[in-house]
Amino acid sequence: MKVGDRIKVLRLQRGYTQHSMAEKLHIGRAHYSHIENNRINPSIDNLSRIADILNTTTDYLLDRTGDTSQSSVDIDHPAIQLLSRAACRMTEEQVLQLRRVAEVLYPDAFRE
């Protein structure tokens, strides 16, 4: 997985939209979308801020370690891969609706 793919999976798991991430980073949503779609690499500063927002490490985002240290996500798990591919074909609103449904059906899975 590339940097943008890892960022997207963690963003979706945390329930953030591209718009909210862009606002937190003080960049445009289109610029942020380019990062997630691996069209551009984030600057070192933005990579560090993204890691902080997503509660993970830059090493994890850069695929230098399989352990997120601050996160327990196994993004290589087939179910995560399937959900990630599906989310790529959904609107931001559809992704949020899916998360809300999953939280109702499986509340224990969403507890910190």
C-alpha cells in the first residue's frame, strides 16, 4: 500500500471526511484528495500533521513498520481492503452513512 492508501484507510476508520482533514491541515480539499489518491506526496510537515490527526506514526504511513504504534488497524486485512475499495466508489456522505450503520450494528467494535 502507498502513503495515500494508508492515509485514506485510517481517515475512513476514524470517521473523518476529506473536507475535514483538509481544514485541519489548512489545505484545499482537492489538494488533500491528490494526497489520498497518490497523485502527490504530502510535505513532511503535512505528513507529520496527518499522522497526529489520525493517531498514528509517520513510519506507519510511510510503510516503514507494519505496526501503527498508536493505532491497531491491520490495513492488509482482506475485509479492510474490501471496505476501502468500496469506499473509493462512494460519496463522502455514503461512507459516513455506512459508518453510522456499522456503529449501530456493531457498537463494541467502535469502542476505543
